[in-house]
Amino acid sequence: MKKKILLILIIVILNSCGKCIETNLTAGEKEWFSVYEKGQNIIFKSNLNHLDTIVVTEKLRQHNNSDCNYYGIGPMQPEIMFITLTSKICHNEPYCTGEIFISKDEVDKIFVPGFSLFGLYSTSENSLPKETWVMLTTTKKNIHTYIFLKMV
């Protein structure tokens, strides 16, 4: 009986040793996700005049490792955000949905979103956004945008 109590006491002490660190996205990191809302339709027109509608089917913001599984997952509780997009006109089943996502995996580091959209993939580890202006051929308007460049 004493061995069982001692074993339980040791487990409780070891479990209380690990302290989790909750990270929070900065206002700038959250801004990437402020543009779209769940249920919103986004209409694209290609250079060949083909139209497609993308629907924002999910928008989520939460902390991973919320129960602080220090020994199983680690001490970080990163705040994450993601948006799921679904094409209304699906031409190739594996590429009918996509996501834009960000995870604050370290406290004092700036993170940019990654994406997996319709066969294209980029993560914040292998790309940096470059701020630029683009002229839309359909409206002849200049718009402020970001493009992702692969880091070498």
C-alpha cells in the first residue's frame, strides 16, 4: 500500500514539474485572417475569363495542446488560426478544398501564414511574403497585395 501511495506521489510531482508556455499571435499575424469570414463567397476570374467561386467553409482560432500535455507533446501551447476554402466548381477532387493557416510556435518570433490551396503549398518556414502592387486586368485597378517567394 505504501508503495502505491509513493508511486502516485512521484507521478503527481513529476507531472507538476512541466510548465506549458502559451503563445499568442500578434495583431499583425492575426491581420492576415481578418479579411474573410465563414460563409463568404470569393469570386475569381482567370485570364481566360473562367469564373470560379471559393467559399470560406471554416474559420478557426484556438490554442493547440490546450490541456498542457507537457511530456507527450511538449511545453508549447501555440495559438493557431486557419481558414478552409472550398471551390464550388471542382475540376479535380483532391484540389477542391484548401487552407490558409498560421501557428505561433515560438514566443518571440514573427510568423507568416502558410497555405495549401488547389495543388499549391507553402509554409511559413519556406516562404516569405513580399509586399507589392498588382494591376488587375479585369478592372485595371492597382491593388495592394503580398506574394510568396521561396527562400533558398
